[in-house]
Amino acid sequence: MSPHRIGVTEVVLRDGHQSLLATRMATEDMVAACEDIDQAGYWSVECWGGATFDACIRYLNEDPWERLRRFRALLPNSKLQMLLRGQNLLGYRHYEDHVVDKFVEKSADNGMDIFRVFDALNDPRNMARAMAAVRRTGKHAQGTICYTISPLHTVEGYVKLAGQLLDMGAESLCLKDMAALLQPQPAYDIIRGIKERYGDVHIAVHCHSTSGVTMVALMKAIEAGADSVDTSISSLSLGPGHNPTESLVEMLEGTGYDTGLDMDRLIQIRDHFARIRPKYEAFESSVIVDPDILRTQIPGGMLSNLESQLKAQGAGDKVREVMDEVPEVKAAAGHPPLVTPTSQIVGTQAVFNVLMGPYKRLTGEFADLMLGYYGETIGPRDPEVQEIARAQAKKDPITVRPADLLEPEWDRLVGEAAKLRGVNGSDEDVLTYALFPTVAPGFFETRAAGPKSVAKTESQLAAEREAKARGVALTGPVKYKVSLGPGRTHTVQVEPA
Amino acid sequence: MSPHRIGVTEVVLRDGHQSLLATRMATEDMVAACEDIDQAGYWSVECWGGATFDACIRYLNEDPWERLRRFRALLPNSKLQMLLRGQNLLGYRHYEDHVVDKFVEKSADNGMDIFRVFDALNDPRNMARAMAAVRRTGKHAQGTICYTISPLHTVEGYVKLAGQLLDMGAESLCLKDMAALLQPQPAYDIIRGIKERYGDVHIAVHCHSTSGVTMVALMKAIEAGADSVDTSISSLSLGPGHNPTESLVEMLEGTGYDTGLDMDRLIQIRDHFARIRPKYEAFESSVIVDPDILRTQIPGGMLSNLESQLKAQGAGDKVREVMDEVPEVKAAAGHPPLVTPTSQIVGTQAVFNVLMGPYKRLTGEFADLMLGYYGETIGPRDPEVQEIARAQAKKDPITVRPADLLEPEWDRLVGEAAKLRGVNGSDEDVLTYALFPTVAPGFFETRAAGPKSVAKTESQLAAEREAKARGVALTGPVKYKVSLGPGRTHTVQVEPA
């Protein structure tokens, strides 16, 4: 019997460096790996999303659309995949439907194949338009279930949501565990439930590895019938990132499943990113493993945000109280998954509650969440808190799809973009402006200067290695004030000779 | 139905810091965690073995027997566990049987409960005496199967070896994967095979995590009937170490298995070692994950040894050739598992073969391995290479148990030890001398001065943190000789201003 083929989505070009190197990797540092990636036998190659788009224009002076076109040229045999925040596209607000259509159309034009569409609240209405737009382009629309844990989230609930996504025309499904909360048994039960209810739909599983448990969740998901899984090449894996691609290959040996991946290619890819990683050391996360997120259900990135918010308020000793408050706020808001942007909204409100008293002051975003402006949550929202939100925000709660309240905005965006210096008149530029209106103008002005890497150069790395080998602490010139006695002070410059 | 209880052996006090911090952790840095460890609900606490014994007297000026007695006092409710290299005890040669008896007896006297007995060649004759000695003390004798991969190692072979260990009186069994080679399917098949053949014998599974696959192997082993597994608290886990204890707890949630561990205690233990770990940063391994060991079957530690041997010979470019030679040498030697000491013996011979030509020169240890002086290997040894070994070592091959050729040596050891300065006349001191005859004399001389930690102090760490926060490379005053010209040399002291 030939083994059952499990597809693999390589995420190193998007979520891998996003999770481990703060999304700072320049296209130039990916190019040399692309031929091996293209030939390794992946099911798809995730290479584009909100954070990489943002980082391109904010830090790297790279045009994200140009990056996409380069991937298309460098990966001719691969299915390119992106992560799309439903009605939010790659930004932080809802966009009017025609902007959604336009974005999907231009992404497809520039080479995107598979659109993984999700919504932070799992509200299908926030995904519907983007999914329909993808289908119109003839590309692959993958419907996404954001996984979280709460008293209201059940296997049956996830299975039902899968059905809603299929009804909406999803060509495949993704169980997305962005916070490393997925344990083996629920992974098995959810995948099994979906397969039993809906037959042979393709299901992908996306996990982060922070909790140290999700490689096992992938195994159980595969046993339950998952068709593809997301991994990142080992040299950019683990910690807040993903399970290592090569380990997945080895995991399945002898099991009756296999990935069909070419291990020699994987080793080449691994070696490439092992060489690149040290250049971005300054952006490395220090987390190795944190099983505690399963108990607190506060994702690691959210916890460090809370800590710095509290320290900035001189209230660093309140971390414990805020951690206890987070589940309360989450429950009051109807148990949204904690993922961008809900993790920031819930976390900041928890800080406000601890510092100023429960719901004495709401953030504008939390009021919007309570009033339905982000969409529907799985549970009912606390009516008292909702009333506070209504009074403070001076807005009524809504039950319609939030984007239904938006006026057409494409023509306005075109007009505003046209006035910016350095804009090239393309729809792509209008979309860049629409998604990041405060960052895009600066980018357009400097775009002509070309990419500006934030990585260390090879010669800097070599100097650091040499300095280390020689036991010298300094790697560059440092100025010191040297006092030899009263009135005999010199400023000297010291560097390794 | 109440969940099926899975025992957990916490290895942080032995293999955890051995694998991640070069065995350098001082007893003082473990003491504060012991109450939580004792109360957490572990099946056993591994806390003693060859490398920790060695490090105590070589680096830390600690009496390893005193460390054992402190553990006994600090962990009154726990089963203390050690790793014992069969007839080698904690040393690198075979000891005569009465020394074996004496060592086991004194270990039991000082508080040891569970003796995990193994042999690098899986030769039961090298484990028999130690197992019998443990049984005479009334303590727990655990028979060990060293796991490796070769054309001759089969599930059926491991199952048979399990039977030999049980016949020898093993009260439980351990499947020991010291090189992170255990994949999920063989883990399942071996455990299942043993349970089906021999009924309800307790089986422990020990894995390292280097390959990124073994957490899944633990899951499959548990599904196949494993009774206990080894893990290390998360703050000293992963990389060349072990799977994280808390992750194991979370892995089993909802599966019908549970560990019974107290998560609040685990968090305390985690926080303790998270505070301690930075003090030993200088000894940290840099490996995070290395799935390639499953392909090369060369353990990570062995590879770095080979690389430094080759560099020392000015032959750093020969690494690939040596890696290709290792499997050849391993096959010629009858496919021994690659673990201390066979990994060093096979590796060094591979280096010799590449640099000087195949078997032009043998190491004494490799000749001994070829001639049976380490015991029986699973496969036949290459007769031509054996003939070279015979000619060069001027010794005939043996088929008897190696220790059968040894003369009684206890009285001689007592006599030699008695002449050393600082010896206290105890059998424990004689055993320390017997195990490490070159290191022990120096230790006895300095023992009275008490433990000498190699960790950074709290104030050093605080200074480093402060320096880092201020972006200064120097952390303390450094003296420089500054030459401004002929006759104008000053010695200046520089420190962060």
C-alpha cells in the first residue's frame, strides 16, 4: 500500500521570520533559497500577509507588491499562499466591499494562488466578501477557523463553523492555532468531526510551537484525517514560531503517512536560513518554550505587551492582577479568540480596569468590540458593560455586518493616493495607501532609493565572530573619557587593533 | 472512568543540566527547588549519574556522595533515581564484580532508590552483576534498552532484549533514546511488542529532544502502554535536552491519560530554574533543533567532537568524509549503539581512517572493541579488521564476559586510596578514587575548602543586565596600557562612566 500523502505548507518566508525575527527579513535574504523551496515538493509556500506587507514599507523600503512578483518569478512551480484578515484585508479596520474585491483581484494578478481567509472573531460575515472575491478570480479560497479555548468553544462549535465556511464556498479549510493552544485530543476531535460531517474536504492545520505540545497535535490531526500541515524549516523554527519541517518528515517515517518532501532540498533550505538568521539577531525573540500559555490562555506576545504597558505606567507590580483580569474582560466581551486585534483590545482594557477600576474608562476599540463593530462573538456580551460602552462611545450597538455600514471608499482612496509624492498611479499603490495610510506616504517618497536591509552585513558578522574568538568585547570604535588625575582628562577612541 | 496514570521522571537535577549546561550546576542552585519537586507528584527524580559525579569532583569541589545525601534529606517523599553504566559503574572501564557490589550497596545506603542500569553495547552480561547487586539491597533495578538505528536493529530484537533483562530480574524496563533517534512508529511498536510478549511490566521511556520528533514518540509510546516517561522542567528543556515536563501534562489533557502532577508546583520549579539558567550561560549548548541526526545517525555531541578533532589536525575540510566513514566503522564493529564510550571510539577511528587510510592505525580502544573487550555487539565484527586489531594490540579476541578476566581489586583500591591526602577512610572515598583515579586525588586535597561554584554570581548578572541596558560593552573595570608615543605609556583603568 502506498503511503497516504500529507501536504506541507512551508511558512519560513512569512510566519517563520514574522514569529522569530519580528518580520524583518529582507527579500534579498530569501532569494537564494527559492529554487530549493520551489523544488522540495511543498503543497504550498506561504509568503505574504499583513505583517510582512507592513514591515516591507515601514522598515525595509521594499514594495510588497514587488516582493510578491519576485516570489512568483522565483517559485514558478509552487502555489503561493497568503494570510488575509477577511474584511480587514491586511490592515486594522474593516474595508468597504469594493476595496476588498480590488485587493483580492490585484493579489491574484500579481501571482497569489491560495488565500487563507480568517477573522479574529470567527464571524463568517467578515470573511464572506473576501472568499467570494477569491472565487471570482479562480484562485483557491481557504476558509479559516481560529482556534481558542473558552467555556463556550466546543468541538461541535468548530465543526459547525467549518460547515458555514464550506457553505460560503471555501475550497479547503484551515484550523489555525495562532497561540499554540491546540492540544492533541481537541486537534483529533475537531478534524475527525469535520471529516465525518462534511466528507472529503481538504483540511490544513496551522500551529505555533510555543507550548511544546503542538507537534503532537499535528500527529493526531493527521491521524484524524488532516490533509496538510504548516511547518517552518528547522533553522527558523520552534519557540514562538512553528514546528520544524524536517522533524515532520521524520515524524511520519513508518507510519503509513508521508510528505513526499525531498530531504536534500530541505537541508539546503535549512543551511541557507541558518546562515541568514544571525544577521537578524537583534530582532530575535527570547522565548524557547512556554507551556504556561495553556493555563493562562494569554499568548506570549500579549503577556510581554501587558508587562511593558504596566511598566510604562509605573505599575509593573500589577502583572498578576492584570493576568487575572484578562479572562474576566474576555468573558464580558463574549469570549473572542485572543489574536490581533482582539488580544490588544482585551489586554489594554484589562490594564485600564486594574489601574482605574472595572470599566471606569473604556478604550474606543473596546467600546466598539462591545457594541458589535468588530462583528459577532461566540457568546453574549455583558449587558452592563455594553451599556457603559454605549454611553461612553455615544453609539448604539449593531447586529448587522459591520462593513454594511461603510460608504463606498475606493474613489476617495484613489484621489487621496494620487496626491502623494512618489505614487506611481497603480491600483497596487492605492491599496498600499488604503492599508497603511500613515506609513505609505513616507514609503512612496523613499521607494526609488530601493531596499534598505536592517540586517547585519556579512562583514559585521565576521568582525563580531573574530572579536569573540579573540575575547575582545568591543566590535567597533567606542569613545571613553579617561581621567589620569585633576585636569588631565582625555577623550580617547578605542577599537580592536 | 478515571484516567490512566502516566508516571513522570523529572531529570532536571541530572540529565537536564548535563545536556544543556555541561553538567555544571552546583547543588546550591538546586536546593531551593527541592521542596516543590518533592511535592509535585513525580514517579521518580533522576539526580545522580556518571557525568554529575565527575563534574562534582572535577569542577565544583563537591563531594558527590554528600550531594546524594542532601537530595535524600531534601526529597523525603521522592524516589531518587540514578543512571548506572552496568559493569562500568560511573567510570570508563569494567570493574571487578566486588567493586560493583560495593558501589551499589553504598549508593543504596546513601539514599538511592531506583537504579537504571544500562550498557553501551546492550550486552546483558555487562548489566547482570549490577542488577543482582541492586536486588540484594532491596532497591529497584531497572533494565535498560539503548535505542539505536542500524540494519540489524529491529523491533523484534529490542523485544527479545527486554526479555533477557526481565529474566535477569529487572523490576522495570527503560527504553533509552540518548541520541534523539526514536521516532513515533518504532516507539509504538517496541513498547507494544514488549507489553504483548511479557504482560504488565512497567516500561519507562527516556528521550532527548534534539530531533524535534520525540515528544510525538512519547505520545505514541504512551498509547502503546508505556507506564512512565522522562521529562525536564521547561526552563531547562529542549535542544539537546529533554521534552518539557509541563508540555507533557498539557499534551495528555483530555486523552484518557494523565500525569497527576501539580501544575502550581511545576510553575514554581520552572521559575526557579529560569532564574538559575543565566548563571551558567557560558556552558550553554547552541543547538536548538537538529532533525538531521536521524539521517546521519551521528549524535550532535559526537559531530562537534569530530569537528574539533579534525580542526586540531588541520583537516577541518574532511568533516564530510569522516561523516561518511562513521557508518562504515560502525558496521565493521558490529553496529554498536553510538553512545558514551562507543561514540568516541567509533568517531576517533573514523578520523584515523580518513587521515591515515583505512585501519592503518587503530586506537587502543577501537582494538579492544573489535576484540570483544567491551562485550558483544549485535552484529558480527569484520574479520579482517579484527585480525588487524589482534596483530596491533597483541591480544586475542575474547568471547567471555569481559569482567570475568579481571582480578579482585577492592583491597588494592582501598590501599591506594588510603595513601591519598584528604581521604576520610570511607568506602565512599575508595569508590570515588576507583571511578576517577586521576581526578579524585586533587579533589580529596581541596575538599575541605567546600563547594566552588562555576556559575556567575547574582551581582555579576545584575551588572551585565545593567551594562546591556546602557549599551556599554564593558561590565567591570578593565586596565589598559595606553601608548601615546615613545616614553609616554600610561596604565589606565576604564569603566563605564
